[in-house]
Amino acid sequence: MDALDNKSKQLVSIINELERLGIEKSQIPLPKIVVVGDQSAGKSSIVEAISGIKVPRASGTCTRCPIQITMTSNSDPTASWTCKLSLLKTHDYAGPKHLLRDEAELWEPKYQPDSIHLQTITDKDDVEHFIKLAQDAVLSPTTDPEDFFKQVKGRARARQPQEKFSPNAVCLDISDRDIPNLSFCDLPGIINQMDSARDEYLVEVVRELVEDRIEGENTLILLACSMGSDIHTSSAASIIRRTYGSRAADRCLAVLTKPDLLQSGDDIENWRRILNGETFQFGHGYYVTKQPSPAELERKIEHHEAREKEQEFFASTKPWTTELAEFKALFGTDNLRNALAKKLAAIIEDSLPVINEKITERLSAVKEALDQFPPIPTANSYGIVSDVLNQFTSTLQENLEGVYPHTQFRMEWRNCAENLRDNLLNLRPDVEWNHEDPSTDQPMRQSDTPTPTPRKNRPEVVELLDDEPSRPIGRQGTTTTPQRKRKLEHGDIATPNGTPQSHTSTKKARTRVIPIRSQKLQLEKIKQTLVRVSLSGIPDEYDSKALDQLILESFQLWDAPIDKFLESIRRLMGNLFRDVLENLFKPYYGTPLYDKVHKITGEFITLAFMSFNSAKDRALRSERFKPITLNREILTHHLRAHQRYLETNRFKERANLYIDRQEMATGRSTDGQDRAKKLTKEKDVILKDLGEDEFHAALKVLAKVRAYYDVAAPRFIDNICLTVQSELYGECKQKLLNQLKIGLEIDQPDLSRVQEECITLLSQEPDKEAQRIALTREKEALEQAQRRLRELPMQMGQSFGPDFGLFVGR
């Protein structure tokens, strides 16, 4: 008996090992038992009865994935019950595809399964809880399975599963004394409809899973059917009968459950004919089991007590003791377990020579296919990929930092920053100087104005008015030289606002390129703002809120130049990345390495700019929230300069109009030089005649607005440029190399997989390289299976007799 037990144990063990090696992926079917049945047909009760454990129970479908149970008898009299819980991943997750779920394949087969150990259980009372956690882990493919087993106050925390079903299996390897050597897979129960229309696709998912698992020619099908319903209406039985004609039915053993629902006087004859194999035949016939009632399950009846009650039922209940007594060898879980163990061992024993032959044939074909591939590009593919990535990121960093001789990017970046500075400073609010006398309500008559020279025949004059501070003062308190008005010269290009743009230098005062028109304000509107916002009843007094409003309004045109600056920086960085990539990766053009690095760097720049945009938005919101500065000295300096500028040019405007009226009255005229002298000599007299300027307060406020602008704009510009360097360029220095390794999937600890991935990255034909890797993995699995089969006769001793080892010794 011990020899037979050892033989059965080794046979079951070898098949489990071959399955975990993925041998079935090589089109080599392996012997197995699968348990199928309709939902609520008593399938879970059969699984519990055979295995002696408790599985999760709930309303609706309880089994959400295949549960593989392997039972091994331990001959050691001191051995105790143990269960090793693991996951067998045979499929990769391809979802979620919420919109097209009824059409989408959520799971894609893996070439080689992965086994993940989760828990070793020594208390049977814990099994149900841990199976539930393992099942939730299988149904949450994007979550680390170990997360489901983290302890919280002695129990693992509950999590909401991601999917409703999975083809990946929960595996239980049970070892104990006096149990049959048996292995079987419990499949989800067949369902005909779901509660939600959104989940209707699951009906077909479960059916396809069952059909796939029962089609193997060495598969023994265990069908659960309730005696409380007509067996002819069983959906699971229907699937078995139509799968490959009658062959699936020939491999089926049916288990009738809930025999207590059959009462004397019912159609006993019909069930007698079924048990006798006269109608609704299955190849391995029928067995009948009586499992605990719901009330007994509720009080957690023990396994041995359930078996005793089952024996008592069949020994004392009609018609089992009367009309159907002739079939008593088919009654009870113990008879079923022993029959399954013998049948499985016989199927395995008969199949092993064929399995070994198919492994040998397939291994030969795989080796022949591998011989058709050219040699592997290099034994140091990881070193090559690593070196070029390090060189790529270091070259980028040298360019970003302007390390000689890589200075071109830094110069262009500085030009972008200076353009932003110029554009924002050119948006400083200025006065829209009027051509009518602001001190009188009578504007100049059209007939009184000189006839202008036609535009195309007169030179275009662009004025930057005298004494206007063209730049804020620097850190040392200096200002740039005021710019003077001049005419367009030959070779200059007039911009839309009339500013000359020259490509040649000149010794005269140079006019800066002003690509963005400055903000022109009307003194009347400024005055109206002061009156509207101010609550003071004292003339020429204004509320600070009016000043704040005008200051904040001056920042409203910043978005366009800032966006232009960001566009320039992004284009500049994109060009740099492209140029360095094309230079360093030129030997790898057309490989997955080139394509993936190109894609990863593009995504990296996009994400980096998203982060930078957030920082820019925060800085802009800060400037637009409420004016504030503690830089009193610089603010005062700007204020004095802008007061002087506004007062001077306001006097010139009023004085010129005053002289124009005098000349029109007398009929006399003066040239520009004489008028300038007159304005200087008679300034006091002219001012007295003009009287108080009604826009005095408006000019005073505008000077403060301009002064604060010259503090805030450089401050904002510096902040933006610092952010570009720290958050944009800094991201490249700190994170790019790591992101490249993650994106290329070469950051994993398995060095052999990293090497394989690098070989694929360097391959000019990635599809063929992937095929080579797949064949190499299959070859390794087949060779391991072949070695294991050679060891089998020695492990089993003389159980099979002297000729048993012939089939594995070829």
C-alpha cells in the first residue's frame, strides 16, 4: 500500500510540475481533474468534501477564478496538516476596457506561467479567509498580491476586487496523513445571466474558461448536478456534451448532489436508469454525495462529522436503502475521493510515455528553429545600452549647464530669457499723449491743423520720448542711457508699431527691438478710475485701492509674452534632445532602443513642462494677487525717474499746444530749434499761463504704477528663469536617466531578463528577436521537464516494475 501511495504521489507531483513549467503552451495536454457545474449546483460542497477544507461562500457565484487543489499524503506519523497557498499566473491583464468590455479580451495568455507563493497555513480554520484574499488578489491584477496579505490587527485588510473573474488560478498544496493523492481544479460555476447589463459579458467569459479547461484529451471532468432539478437542463452538462462531440462526455464523471431532495415516490426509476448508465450516459458514470445543510454549514460542522452524517444518511434513508441500494458503492464522498485518485493516477500513468514523446519532439523542433537565427548581437548588451544612456543624459546635462564647448544651448536660452525681459518691460504702462489742449474744453479745429505730408512721401519718425526710463535700475542702482528719437535709416525694418529694427550696429543711440506694443493709457481714464474708486472728499486725494487696481491691471497683458517664452524654451529643449539623440543613437537608428528613447524623452519633456507650467501659474497668481515690495530704495529710485519723465513730457505736450494757439493767433511760426529754446527760457511764464494741470493726481499715480511695475516685472522674470533652471533643467539632471531605464524596462532586479530586454532593444528586427527569446524560454522549460521525467522512476522505486523507466531513457 505504501508503494502504491508513493507512486500516486509522484504521479500527481510530476504533472503539477509540468503544468507550472508551462508545458501545455507547447500544445502538450496534461492529465488533470476539473470540477464544473451550474451555479448553486453544490459544486463548492463537493470541493470541500474532497479536500477537507472550507472555501468562500456568499450569495451568487462564489468561485471567481480557478482554484487548483493538490492533496498529498504524508507517510510520516508525526506530520501535521499544512497548506501552501500560491497564485499561478497563466494570463496577463489587458484591461480595463470599460466601454467595450463585452468585445474586449481582458486577459492575454502568458507564454510561461509565474507562480507566486503567498502563505503557508497550518490552521484549517484560516483557509477560507486566505482563499478569499488570494482570490481578491487574482481579481486585482494591477495590485501587488502581497498587499492583500498585510496584517492589520492580526487579520489581513479587505480590498475591493478590480475584476469579476480571472483565468489565473489560486493554488492550494495540502499535505496530511491518510488523504488520497489527488489534484483537481475547481472552475467558476456556469451562469446564464448577470444582475447588471454591464456585466453580461461575464456569462461568455465563464463559459469560454470552462470550455478551454475541459477540452484536453487527458482531462477528467467532474460534473456537479443537483438532484433538486432536472439533469437534462444543466448548462454545464450541455457544454460538456457539445465540446468535441462525445469525447468530453466520455471523460466525465458526474456527481449527484442534494440527494435529500429525492423522496420516495418521486421518479426513482428515472434516477435508477441514470445511475445504471442507461440514459444520460457519461464515460465514468455517476457518484452520489450528501453534503451538510445550510444550517450545518452555519454552525461550522467539522469534516469528520459531515462524513459520518453522510454515511448515516445513505445507510438509513429511502430510496437509497431500498430501490437504489444496488448502487451503494457509488454513494458517499470517501468512495468518490478514492475513485478519483485511482482514475487520475491511471490517466497519468497511461499518458506519461506520450507526454515524454511529445516533449522530445517539440524540443527537437524548437532547437531546429533556434538554429535558424543569427548569433545573439552581443553578450554585453546591457553594458552597451547602459553606456549610451549615460552618455545621452550627461551630454544633455552639459548642454543645459553650458559646459564648454557645449555653450550654444545656453546662449539661445539666454536670448529667450532676454526676450521675455524686453517684452514684459516694454509692456510698462505709458500715456497716450493727446493732440488737444488738456487745459481747455475747446479742441483744435481740423482747419487749424497743418496739412500733413502724405505717409508714403514723408520719412517715418519713431519717438522714444526724452528722459523715459527704458530699463529698471540694476543691482548697483544704475540706469541705462535714455533713448532719443531718430528717423528710420536705410537698411532698417519697420515693425508694425513703427519701431525700426536694424541688423547693423550704429554709433548713434540704438533703438531696441520692441516686438510687443506697450500699454497706452489715457489720463482721463486714469482720473476717472481715481474718482470712482476713491472715497475721500478731499481734492486730489485717492484711495490706495485705486493704485492697487491700476497696478494689477498693468499685469494683465503678461500672458502672451510668457506663453511665447515657454514655447521658445520648449522648442529649444526639443531641438536639443533631438540633436543629441540623433548624434549619439545614430548607430541604433531603426532599433527599438532608438524608437523607445525618442518616445520616452518626448513624454518626459511634456510632463516636465506640465510641472513647470504649474509653477509659472503660481508665480503669476502671486504677482496678480496684491502689490507688495520691501525694496523701498529701488522703488523710490524708479518713482523719481518716472515722475521726472511724466512731468517733463506732460509739460512739453501742454506747452506745444499753448504755443500753437499763439502762432495761429498771430500768424507767426517758429521752427523746431527756436521753439525748443522758447520752451526752456519761458518755462515759468508758460506754466503760469497754463495754470494747474487737472491731471496732476493722475500723473502722480501713474508714476507709482510705473515704478512698481519696474520692481515687479524683473522680480517675476528672475523667478521664472530660476524656475526654468531648477524645475525644468533640474528634472533632466535628477530624473531623466531613471525614467529612461523604467521606460526601457531595464530597471528590474532579474539580470537575465534585463539582458534579454537589452538584446531586443538592440535588435534591428524586434519581432524576430522576441521570437528567439520565446523559443529559448520554451527550450529551457522543455529541457527541465525532460530532466524531471528522467528522475521519476528513481523516485518511485520499483512501483512500476523494471520496464517503467524505458520511456524516459530514450
